[in-house]
Amino acid sequence: MITRLTRRQVLAAPAFLHGGWAMRRASRPHLLLLMADQFRGDCVGADGNRVIRTPNLDRLAREGAIFRCAYSSTPTCTPARAALLTGLSPWRHGMLGYGRIAERYPVEKPRLLREAGYYTLGIGKMHYHPQRNLHGFHQTLLDESGRVESPDFRSDYRSWFWSEAPHLNPDATGIGWNSYRAAPYALPERLHPTRWTGETAINFLRNYNQPEPFFLKVSFARPHSPYDPPERFWRMYEDAPLPRAVVGDWASRYAPRSSERDDLWHGDLGEEQVRRSRQGYYGSASFVDEQIGRILEALEQRGWLEQTLILFTADHGDMTGDHHLWRKSYAYEASARIPMLLRWPEGLVSARRGQVIREPVELRDVLPTLLDGAGATVPEGLDGRSLLELVRGRKEGWRSWIDLEHDVCYSPENHWNALTDGRWKYIFHARDGREQLFRLENDPGELRDLAGDPAWQDTLRQWRQRLIEHLAERGERFVKNGRLVLRPESYLYSPNYPGSAVRSRA
């Protein structure tokens, strides 16, 4: 039996008042935020990948819009989710790398939507602290993998698992949470966390019967490692022409193994291991896609597809061996570029479907997009903007580039700031001042570093100056005398981080 909401839980939200009138379902669309953990931007068929099978994500792109230059500014789990929660940039929400999401922010997405008259439910991975922190959700039903970071915490998925299979081990496949290894899921498919997340969302949609619209966040913990799809998805890619890892002319420094452990962050593990890792990763991504298709079907069965604004994205990507790198936290495309798909209901937006939009967008744009779609007030001071502006064709004044960064992660040498507009990317490595410049429009794999090429020095200086201007507000720790400052030490939380800064285990 899959976790089901009781009638009391489903009916727990009262009819909210806003502006003197009751919010009714017909007045505003439902909001559905779908996300997957560690999902590469190039692992969507609609993005041009001819091997990956993602028919349901492709449908969202075909019936809505795909944003080809979507990024995660701080590409690890918690700072990315802070951007989703607040609509702010890293410096403004306070997390410059992997740490703990603050217990409360002045502006939080679930709370704003609840105050706007929505019933709010989060299903799957939230990665909040404490782990039962709601941030304005009426309720969350959690799958937090193996993390136990709050006293006596046990996720809803694991509670359900042990009620269904008390004699089995949910980690029976034997692959760690940050491992490069891959294998078919060792247990019956119905017990897989991806299946649980999808089924729990479907049960909510089948049973929801409140007058107010809902905001439903469905957050899959895969394709983040372990790369453990069910057997049928493993076999799906057994003979597929999976792309080989790309390796830049600058990447030899990452060929030696950083560790003998299987959660290493760099190392040339050979083509065979890369292929096996990608087989598991692609299978996991397609399994997520199938669950999304089942969720869309549940919407259609309720007659709600054309009453629901749907947004799909991810917190960050996954290197899966590109440039001899593994996991995430890097400025490179496989880590920082993410999928961003938006489908709007009939009548909400008058716009052409099937758009391919190339303006740079980021996770900070999700909150204002949902508020815009809900017809709710967007608070002043957000760094994000509504993606519906671009869908409507209002591109004038949109940002020219997006900022990326990550504080020290895995090693002091992995510490950087970057800028990209989707056509160029500039990276400043804060420990030693090394610079990289990539012309993405001709070199999407970032194979050739142009920073040392005399022909591109003017372009290099232009992007360096942009980063100087962007970081200047942070003071002399970042920019001094008009120059970028080396930062060999970690600086995880900015002064804007709410409350005391405490670290979370990776």
C-alpha cells in the first residue's frame, strides 16, 4: 500500500480569505512544481538528446516552453533549494555553498502561496532543516534518502517501506548516496522511492476535493545517486548509444583519482565505468519521467490539466564523468545547467506553445513565476523574475547573464565564481586565480578553454570586469582596488543568511 492522505489531512486546509473574498478553485489555477534531484539539463529529449527517453517531459516542452539556458547558481542540493524557496540569489539568501537551509526566511514560497489562498503540500525530498520544517506548507510527506539529521527523524517513505516490507532493507542494492557505481534496483519495483513519490502525488490528486486551488510540489530524489533504476529501465539502455564523457583540453588535472572510495569527486575511471554509470543514470531519469506521465494522467482524469500551471526543473546536474569529474558543485554545464520546462493552462497566458527560449534563467525565477501564475502579489526585492514574462514575449530588460558560484566543496581547489549568458561562460577559481573562458555556442561540451588564447583576451577582460562589478558589493573580501581577490578559505554563509550559520554534513 502506498502512503495515502487521510480524509482529515486532505480536508485540513480551510477556505482562505484574501482581499475580502474567498479563493475558489475557478479563480486561480492549480500550481504543480515537479522537480528531480541532480538531473542534467541535457538529459531531456526536447533539449536535443536523441538517446534519453523522456516522452512526458518532451510533452511539457511541446505543449509549453523549454528554457535552454537554465542554470542552478549554486549547484548543490541545499543552496539550490534555498533559491527555490526564496526567489533570491546566493548572496541574498545567504548560502554560497553546501550548508543548511535556514529555519525561516522573510519570504518563502509555500508560505506566500498559502497566504494567497492555496492548499500547499510537498511530497518527496525537501532537504530542509530541521527535517520536518514546513516553511509554510500545510503538510509534507518526505523521502530524505538515508539522511537522519533531526532527532528521531524517519522519513514517510521509510515508514511506509517498513510497513510494506519489514523483512527487507531499503538500501539492499548496496550503492551509496554519492557513489559512481550503478546497478538495477535489487527489490520489487513498487518499493522504489521514485515509485512511492509518484504514487503519493497521484493519490493526492485523485482525492483532493477542497474549494481552494492547490500548490503541489513533487520532488523526486532521483536520478541523484544511487543510480539504481528498476530492471526494465536498466535494460532500456543496455545497448543504447549512450554519449561518452567529454574531456576538455584543460581537464587532465582531474584524471587522477581523488580517493579510492566510490564517492570520489574526480578521476578517470575508464569508458566502461562511465558507460555503466550513465546506464543507471539514464534509467533513473526515465523512471522519473514515467512517474511524471502518471501524474499528468491523474490531472487529466480530474479534468485539471487545463487548470494547472506546471513547471519542471532540477536543483542541479551531474557530471557523470565529464572532464573526469563526478557528482556536482562545479561551474561546468553538466553540473550547473538544469532543465526548465513550463506548461500553462488554456486561458492563463496567450502565447505560442512549443517555444524554445534562450534568455538565461535560474532557480530564483521559480517563485515569482508561480506567484505570477497565481495572480498573487510578487514581493519587492526578489532577484528572480517570472518566466511567464518571457513566454508572453516580454524580453526587454531581461538579465543579460546569470551569476554562478560555489564555496569550497570536496577540496579547497573546488571554489569558484562564474558568469554565463548561455553563449559564453567565464569562471574564476578563487583559490589560485585561474580563469577559464568557454564559447558555449560553438563548444557546448566546454572542450576548449579560451582564457589563454591571445585572440580572445578582449572577451576575457570583458567578462572578468562583469564579475568584478557583480562582486563589488560584497566588499574587499571579494574585490579590492578593482581586482578580484583570491579566497583560499571557505566563506560559506553571507551576512544575509538568517540566524546562526551552522554546517550540514555533505
